[in-house]
Amino acid sequence: MSEEQIRRIQIRETILSHIERERELFYKGIKVLSLFFIDEVAKYKQYNEAKDAFNGIYADMFEEEYRDIVGNLQTRLGEDDYVRYLDTIALEKTHAGYFSVDKQGAMVDSKLSRKETTTDDVSAYDLIMKNKELLLDRDPEISPVRFIFSHSALREGWDNPNVFQICTLKQSSS
């Protein structure tokens, strides 16, 4: 099995676990978050020569697997509100990357000092680091992010009790 196949399975299983937990807690008013730790920012987000961002392999895998899982979800009796909730969240907005940025605003792999700002944009930084209440808002128009991808930026000191799944997507030799 290739590394790529292993990462796809990990992403799929994390999404499946997320959906199951979300189904359990949706009617209790609890928003479920999942966190992916990745080994390279470029595997989530890349940039062309004009500095326009586009999906890396992990973001593409995530979107393909998420689309398949949600598209084939077997609904249970009484889950109409949950299904409507899923339908209102745009695929590209349900996941976000939280990374260090260079001076041009491109996401980079980096170990940061605590004083440096870390993210792909100020609104993502504010959402994830400063405004947990907004991140936890279940209204998809206000806060559609449910899956967070990070590299080195979310370190000790960041705590969120609504993170129910953590998936580490790293190349390994064992």
C-alpha cells in the first residue's frame, strides 16, 4: 500500500468518525471539530507563480472523501435537521488551514516563536486562536469550519474541548 493510499484512508476514517460523533451531538447543540496535523503545508495548500492558492494533495483527498461520505450518507429517522445542516455547508468552507505565513502571505512550514502571527489570513487566526465562541458556532453562515489542517502552528497552549478527532498525516518509515 502506498503512502498516498494510507493518507487517504486516514482522512476518510477521520471524516467518518467526525460524522458519527457529530450525529450523536448535533441535537445536543454541540459542534464537533476534527484536527489534522500534517508534515508539509504544500500537501494541503500550494501556490502558483502568481501566488494564487490552490489545493494540495491532502485538501483534494479530503474534498473527494468528504463529498463521497456525505453524498452516500444513510440517514436515520429524525435526522432531517442534521441533513439540512450538512447541505448548507459549502465543501470548500468546511475545512481550513492554519499555518505560518511568509511576508507575501503564502503558507509555509515553520517552527514559530509565540509572538509571531500564524495563519493563512487574519480571519482564520482570529477564528481559531482568539474567538473560540465563533469557531464553535454551529450556524454554517457564521462558522462553517469543522475540519482544521495545521502544521507547527497549533502547539501546546491551544486547547479546544470540541476537537473530538485528531489525525496525524505524516510520512513514516515503520
